[in-house]
Amino acid sequence: MSEDAVYRPLSVLAVLGFALALISPVAFLGLPLLVVPLLGMPVSWLAIRKLRGATHEYAGMRLAVAALAVNVVIGTSAGGTMALQYLRITNEVKQQMDHYIDMPEQPAR
């Protein structure tokens, strides 16, 4: 039996990071849910760091890298989408307020 065929358990952090990556699209539903990919990023990063030091003890490097990539893409996309929505809404409110302020006063009858 070759050394490559030896069973190595999956890293718990890699599995946790991937689970967070799978549910990270909920971040598009609201600002409080942005915490899911934001938690997934450091968990996946920590899994990669630990797996680099324990390559013969645990498996799951590809899983951890994929989880990190998914968490980064979804986290930045959801955060960017929310930031753009905020800017659009505040710009609309500012335009409405400017329009209201610039309106000439109606003479009293």
C-alpha cells in the first residue's frame, strides 16, 4: 500500500469553512447575514494555514481553498451590492431634499 493511499481525515476547519461557503449566499438577503461569509473567510484561511503544517495528518486543502474563494467572492459581492444600494437610496433622498429646498415659496393668498 503506497503512502498516498493512506487514509487522512478531513480537516474540521476545512469542512466548516466549506459549509459556511455553501450558505453564504444568504448574505444577499440583508446586512446582518453578511456575517456568514465574513466568518467563512477566516475559518477557511485558518484551515489552509493548519493544513500546510499538517499535510500528512489531514486532508482537505482543496476544500479549504475552494471555501475561501467562494466566501471572498460572495462576501465582497454582497457587501458591494449593499453599499451600492445604500448610495443609491441616499442619493435619491438628497435629490428629493434639494428639490424641496429649491422650490420657490408660494405667496400667501
